[in-house]
Amino acid sequence: MQVNLLYRSDINASQNLVVIVQDLQQAQSYCTSEQVWQYLQKQVKDEKKEQVKLIHLNQFTHHTFVLYSPPQNKAAYYLKESYRKKGHEIASILASEDLSDLQITNAVTSDIASEAVLDVAEGVLLSTYEFLKYKSDPRKLHPLVQLTLSGQGLTEAKITALNNTVHGTFAARNLVNEPFVYLTAPQLSEEIKKLGKEAGFEVEVFDKAQIQAHNMEGLLTVNKGSLDPPTFNILTHKPDNAINEHPYILVGKGVVYDTGGLSLKPTGNSMDFMKSDMGGAAAVVGSLYALAKNNAPVYVIGLIPATDNRPGQNAIAPGDVITYSNGKSVEIMNTDAEGRLILADALIYAARFKPQLVLDFATLTGSAVRALGNHAMVMVGTANRDIKSQLLHSSEQTYERMVELPLWEEYGEPLESDIADINNLGISEAQAIIAGKFLEHFVDNYPWIHLDIAGTAYLHKPQTYKGKNGTGSGVRLMYHFLTNLVK
Ligand SMILES: [Zn+2]
């Protein structure tokens, strides 16, 4: 069951309520007695150095949550994230107190006020996510049923946009959390079609014969050891009022399960989580979902090559050579570096659309995780400074953070091969960049950005509103970035 998200012009102070204040006096009228007011003041005096302080008042007939944030000089995006995190804390209290309804409003009259209500709501909503499909009792555990937002600067449209973006994120989380026994490449295509119908984007799926007809050599090669056929998915959101003639293209790595192939992975802490190796595909599907459901006036295409990577009898062997449709030959030194092999086909295919920009999302390297942990994506690319700073701005605003690494030519040297144009592995040092250098060989005449989300797409321990397991990494970022271009 979904949380029902509503907009109201006024609130009922005698029901469960979050009130955002900058000056504590603004919270006084929400206290039901002098004792509660004194308690509230005392809590703030004990204040730790927090950007936003949460004071939970159990007023017996209802709960009041005061979010107190005195004016500070930290960056506004950092404050937004503090509100999301407080939203997560409030969602935890709702669960422990078994509260089914909540209102959020602000007593603040600055520009950031309406945003703050949305930020807290985002933190609450994202924290109510549950993946219960395989539980014998699949009833929803989180008690929240109704969330009502109110306050200055809020509009129905902003609230709907938030709701749809949250559900795009949930769609991505669901896809990542689905085990491979269900989510084969053909089933991923079925899920994409279902979500396309629900949100209003178009879906075309190439089957194996069509993939062969398009000479998608990387995808066919990685699929050689599989029992299930590959698919190539084309998702289109092209509204009549689109601001762009040429599309923005989002490419997502759709390795629905990665054993490593003949270069087999160890099981513990490695292969056992490899159902998540389609986190890039999930990011693209979730982004298209949010954009289409919100009728965003921007023309966007998603390209998702999908297969599992298995050591079947016909599997590609280390040392084999394949030749791509753009003429480039690749010596495969490690069959576990398969993501880049299938992304290459999508990057070649993208060129036919003369795209404005291509962004690819992939759980690509352990190197990205070692460099940045699960707090940021690795970004590399050939797009210009303007595009990159717009992306970095969206990255801060959504707190889907990224760090840019260089694409210097020296990093491409380890990709040299004795018998082919390049090899698919290189060396382990700076592998997150080398993987980018590999992809660059297939980028043809368009600006391009590669985002390695190996650290951010899947969490082994719960982390605030991102939860545990699939996070939906990339969806909120792309929605912000692509809709911000319109403004
Ligand atoms: Zn792999």
C-alpha cells in the first residue's frame, strides 16, 4: 500500500504534526501546555551542534515534531539534506509509535520554507520503502498511510512531482532487489514495459535476433554462457512540448546477474550480491518513470542492454577477441569486466540519435567503491564544463554526490593489446578511470558522461532514508538535472 500524499492550505495542530521553525518562539503555539513549552526550550538548550534539531513532543492526544534550525551560514544544499535525514528519523518514530498519519508545515517565511517541507517529506517517504514480495506475510510494516503537506510556497504540482520522483526511486529499488531467479533479462524487459504503461513512456525491446541484426557484439558475447537470451531495451519519453530537438540519452548497465563468467567471482561478499549489477538499468528506468509521470517537457531516451553473465559451456574465454560494429576489436582479458562490453554497444547505438548528451550509469568497478565508499559516484566524461557544473549542481541539490576523476590519455595506455585494438581490462590501479577510458572508445561525436554507481546503488547496511539493499541511486539526480535544464 502506498502512502497517500495530500496538499492542504491549513493544518490541524491537534493531530500529528511536523513544524519547521527558525526561531523557537514560532513553536510555542503548538505546545498544549506551559510544561510542554518549557520542556521544548530545555531540549534546545541541551543542543548539540546540529544543523537541524528534532524535538519530539508526545502530547498524549497527538505527537508534535519540532524541527528547529536557526539561521546558519552553511550551504543551502547541506541544510536540505539535514531536513531529509530528520524526515528519516521522524519516519522511524512513526514506526515505533505506530502512527498512521502525519502533517508537515513550516512556521518559517523565507524562500527555503516550502522546499524544507518537501525535503522533510522526501526523507519520510523514502524511509517508508519496503520490499515484501517474497515474505510469507507481505503486509506493509510501516504504519504511515497519509502524509499531508501545508505551508507557504507549496503547490499541488510540487507535491505531485515529489511523489512521482519517490515512486521512480522505489521502482529502481524494486528492480535491484528482485533476485535473478525472477529477474532474467527478458523479465527485466517485461517489468520495463509494465512501468512504461504505468508512467507513460514508450518501450521497444530487441530480442536476440534483432540484437544479432544490429551486430551488438558485446551483448551477444557476454550472453554466450547464459541460458536466457539477452534483450536491448529502448525507452522513449518524447512529449510534444519538449524543449530539445535531439534527445538526452541515459544508458544503463543491465547485467541482471554477474557470476564473473569464466573469470568466476568468489561467493562471499562478491557474487552473493550480484543481482544488483543492473543498478544502472534501474537508475535509467526509474528516471524515465519520474520524467514521464511528471510530463517533464524534455525528450529523453533510455538504452538498456541486458543479460546475465555466466560461465556456461559456450561462454567467452579470457584471451578471445571480438569486433564491434564500429570496427573496434577487443581482446577479452577478463570475462568479469563484462559491463563495459555491453555498454559499448549502447554507446555505439546512441550515436544514431545525434544526442544532446549521453549519460551512462553502471555498477562498473570495485575501484569506484574503494575510492569513494558508498557516499559518492565516480564521474568521468567528455562533456564540457557547463554541462558538468549543471550536473554537479543537481548532485548537490539531491545529495546524490559525485566526484569527477580525469580522463587523461595516460590512463588509456593499459588498454593496449598485442593482437587487438584494445583489451577490456587494463590494470587494477585507477580501474574506475580505465573503465571510463574503455567506454570512451565507443563514444562517437557527442558529449558524454559516465557515472560509476558501484558504491551507491546497493547498501549492505541501512543508511538513513536510502535504507538498505537497492537505493534507487541516480533517479532523483536525473530528475533534477533534466528538469532543471528546462527552467
Ligand atoms: Zn563483472
